[in-house]
Amino acid sequence: MSLLEAHLQRQLEQSRDFFWQRVRWRAVRGRLPANERFTLVDVGAGVGLTGLYLRSEFPLARYRFVEPLASLVEHLEGAFGAEANLNDAPAFADAGYVALLDVLEHQEDDFAFMRDLVAKLDPGAVVIITVPALPWLWSGWDTALGHYRRYDKDTLRAPVDAAGLRVEELSYLFPEMIPAGLARRRARAAGVEQTAEFPDLPRAVNRALYGLGAATLALRRVWPAGSSLFAVARRP
């Protein structure tokens, strides 16, 4: 099992309550329509946390996924049904929304990946993207997870624009996590081995970090930096 696959499997054990996952979902759900029927395709679905959140908070929505790791596909089909699997679909017909959550950094050629993705979308489809931000935060965490890069606004906008999407939002998330990123970078410089695991946090700490993340999320358009980038783009 790869380090990335082990990391994704561990998300099942840690549950969907981990503050970082919940704050990221909060950003995504803010761009989804309430009380409407729509289809969301989760590209690089991992263990399907986005599907669980969607099912809980958007009962009229239909969840579909794309996931290249075979061991995770079995879990996803068990949770959401074989019909939700779009791995072999030539197009994402009638999909109004596509989630690309911490996936683009794993693509060696992010320009080609975005072009291939957009070719499957209907006009008007919205793509919601998160990626790790700030190249100067590169650490052993990124290496362990198989990242090719961390992004700034220009380097994320470039493959999105080149694929023919129109950017509607480009904001930094998690400014409060920059100190943790700097600590990882210092650990890498000191030769300390780093893993791809999220830490096990006491419940009170997890709640406090969620509250802080929700607060900074509300002000995301004013932050000049953050440990993640959030983009929303539409196919004309």
C-alpha cells in the first residue's frame, strides 16, 4: 500500500470530524445550491468524505465519484453504489459541479489533467478546487503524500485558465496553519523524518481549531496567504 493510500485509508479511522476536513467542506458547501437537485462529481474521491458530507447536508444532491485507487473504489461503491462510479465515463453528463479537492498537486502534468477534465464537462459546470499553497512551505509532508508542487495564485490560475475555465474565486484558506507548515519545513531541514498522517487531536483542540478555521474561512478573500488555495471556476 502506498503512503498516499495509507493516508486516505486512515481518514476512515479518524472520521469525518477532523477540523481540517470539515473546514474544507465548509468552503465547498458554500458554493453549492441549497434545496435544489444537482449532481456533484468528486474527482479523486479518496474515501468519499465529500460524499458523506453531501449526503448529510444536501439530500437532493446526487453524488458521483472518480477514484484511481482500486482498493478505495470497492469502499466507495459499497458506500454510494456501483452506479456512482464514473471512472470509465467518457463525459460527466448533467454534472453541475465537480470537486477537485487536493488532487491537482498529485498530477505530474496539471495542465493536461485540467484539459482532460474540462473536456468531460457540460457548459456551465462549476469546478471547485483546493490545493496546498505556498511553495516555500514545501516539507517532508508533501514528499510523503506524493505532491509534485505547492501552488500560489498565479500557478493555480495558469492550468485553470489554459483549460478554458473562467475563474470566479481564488482565495487562500487556513492562514492559521502557516506556523505548522513552517515547523514541518524546519523539521525537513533538520533531517527529521515526516509522515503523511493527520495528528490525533484531543476533542477540545479539534473543536477549537474548527472554530478558528471557520472564522478565517469567512474572511478568506482578505488573506494574503494561507496553507491552502481555494478556487471556483466555471466552464463557459
